[in-house]
Amino acid sequence: MAAPSGAVRRQLLVNATELLRQPGTVRTVAASVPLAEVEVADDRLNGDVDVDVTLTSSLDDVEVEGTLTVPWSDQCRRCLEPLAEDLEIAVHERYVREPAPPGEGEGPEEFPIENGQIDLGPMVREELLLGVPEAPVCREDCAGICPSCGADLNAGPCDCHTTVRDERWAILDQLKDDAGR
């Protein structure tokens, strides 16, 4: 039976007051949260995001370290082969009682502690959106597809003549050929 929406969201809320009472206090959060709960709507992400983070308090802030894991699928930007794997995103963030005003301190690197609570939801959302590869490739040396015939060049070369000639430079090519004789 699925957990009610409010119960799922509460898994990402942490009582910061308890953590900040004793510097060095450690708390672990391990939860599986639907993408809708962290307001992520990306067709490349499938299923729930697994949040596995450790929160460690200091005098004025709480450090969050761990990983986010979510099923991901897309296609290679070069050869168009389908890709599917678990995307694992390393997380290292800070939550502070009073974030620095814009232009001072670290600013955007910090998340606020509001009403004595740490809400991991916005951090999870931000990390997921930034962590999804924009131009994935199946492998670094992917040769792609032939622009003329569409053959997969990873399987071997095709018989197409792939030299592209820009007719605006034709006269210079002719001069070059004449100079070589």
C-alpha cells in the first residue's frame, strides 16, 4: 500500500533544532520519494528517487552529504541508441539558520533552515534537475550515424562520400588545386 502524500513529504523534513543543539550530531535520511513529491517532471526520469543522505550539525549549520539515485533513460546524442541506467548524483550541501543576503557570503550554495526544519525537497529537486545529462552519449568514442545514409558508424564505415563542400569557397579550392600542379 502506498504511503499518503503528506507522509512521503515528511520523510524529507528534518528537525534542525535537535541537530543544532549538539554540534557533531549525525542523522541519516534514507527514503524513496516519487518525483512528483519533489516537483520534478522530466520524461527522462522514471520511478522514485532514492534519497540516502547524512546530515551533520556544526555550530551554525548542517552539512548534507550523500547520494540521490533515480532510474533514467534517454538516447545517445550521436548514434540515437536507447540508454537506460540508474543515475546516481552525489550531494554535498549546507543548510544555515540565516542565509547570507544576495551578493554576500556563499549565497546560492546555502539552503535555509526555516521554522526549525530542514526541507530536503528543494535540494533534491535542484540536484536532480542539474544532474540529468543534457547530451548523453553511449560511450565517449561513439562514432554516431552517417549524415547521408543513417548507417551506424559504430558498426563500421559506410560507403558514402562524406566530404562536405561549401560552394562559396569553390574558387579558392580551384586556386589551391592550380597551385599544387
